[in-house]
Amino acid sequence: MKRIRKTFAVLVLPVLITAVGCKKNAATPQAAAAVTTPASNSAASVPTALPNSAPASLPGLTVETTSGLKGADWAMKQDAISKEATGQWAVTASASSAYNDASGHDDSSPFQATGAPNVQTEGDNGNAWTPKDPDAGLEWLDLVYSKPVFANAIRIRESAGAGAVAKVDLYDEQGQAHTIWTGTDPTTGLNYFMLNLPKTAFKTNHLRLTLATNVISGYNEIDAVQLVGTEQ
């Protein structure tokens, strides 16, 4: 259990944490050009904010969240997302850090963000990925999916400290990163943050979330991320 957490004033360099597999069952998932930035998997430093030159969102992209839904409407939306015919859940994951340096299938490790959602209530839960320290600045979570698709939506299920997502990148099949969104995440509670975008001009089975953990106080946790798209 990581309910009781103590923070110590020490300098910690983030390490690359990688997990392979799926905590539950994975599913499956022209064109607008996105702003591109070089792909990088380095966790050598974790800045505290996005650079002022961070690109704007992909033209035509819209932002949505399930935070405003209640009761039956909320439950029906959750069910519809879980049954999305062109959606797929991540099969491998890596991150800039993890709580208690979790690795493999440990609680709070990047592995916990693979597969379909399995956190049922808002709050701290070992079934979600959790960065090492709260309010530490930028952290990232990389997710890889089984099938490359022309993406048209990304659905991020936030389960604790929602509202910290600051940037989303998609990687094409050549490993080039395309920034599709930067901005303020409106999500609260146990809910999806959803990006609906024009079908990408490239296929992707790899995305990166960047969280600004100092924006929302406390630990910020990601339960699962669905990539939606078609193979044609």
C-alpha cells in the first residue's frame, strides 16, 4: 500500500522504467499533418514546465472529458469506450519514473497503465501508473500498442490527481514524434481525457503522455490509455 507517503528533500534523477505485457485484455484499433519534434526516450532530466515554444494543438483536434457526466450517462460512456471496435489498449509501457522505483508488474509501475482500465474508484491505487514523486515537474509515460493505425482519438483514463496531462505525442513508424496537443487538461475525478483528431497522415502504435505533476497537487495516476484508429 502506498497510502502513507513521506517526502524527503533529496535529489533524485529519474530512471527509465519499462514494462512489457498487459494487466488485462488488449483490444484493436486521411489525413492531417501534425507538428513534429525529434523522438527521444531519454530520461536524463525532468524539467518543471513545458518550454514556451511548445507547439499548439493539431488543427481540427477537439478536447473532451467525461468529468461532466453523472450516473447512468457516465456509466454508459465508460462502457461504450471499453467496447470501442477500433480502439486498443497498450501492451507495453515505459516511464520517466515510478513510485517507489516500481518495475516489472509491481504496483504503480508503468505496466499498470497497459491493458483496459481496472481502477474502479478515484484515488491512490496500485493498478495505475504513478510517478515517483508528487509535484516534481514534468514526467512522461510511453505506451506501445499491438497494431499501427491511422489514429483518430486518444482516451486517457486518469484515476487520481486528474488534470496534469500537458502534452501528447504520437510516433510514426519511422520513430518521428508528432506533437498533437499541448494545453490544459480539464479532467477531474476518475474520468477520461479524450482527444478527438482528424485521421493522421501516418500510422502509429506508440504514444507519449507528458504530465506536469506540479500543476495538480499530490500524486497523479494513469489507469489506462486507449488508442483509436483504423488500419486503412
